[in-house]
Amino acid sequence: MASRKKTEPKPLSIPYFRLYDLRHTALTRMGEGGVSEIELMKIAGWGSTQMAARYVHPSKRRMGKAIEKLEQHLKEERGTAEL
């Protein structure tokens, strides 16, 4: 009986990352999804909301939505003031 040569499996090509990177991504996405700085602080176990500024990098789309909220608020204020 002929013996079969065992071959070593080829290593996977996975980009370098640290577990910290997964945490950073999750917290950033939570922030962009609307989670407040206070909520992020509690979830991450930070002592202050200043750490949220290091993790949350708002996209242009998110900042545009913030401006839309301001515009909507101003329209509502004008509407109630005119009554």
C-alpha cells in the first residue's frame, strides 16, 4: 500500500489586527449609529465622555443629519412662535 504524503495546511492570509481594533470599530459604529457619549462611556467603562472623542469620528453623512435636525428644530420653533 502506498503511503500518502501529508501536507501542511497553507496559513491563512489575515491582515494584522489587535483585539483593540475590534473594540475601536464597535464603539465608533455605535457612536455613528446615534449612541450618546454618556452611553458610550458606560458601555466602554470610561471615567469621562472625553474618551468618546477619541473613538467617534462622525462621517459626512452623520454630520449632515445633525444639520438637518437643527433645521427641523428651527422650523418647529418658528412655527410655534408664529401662532
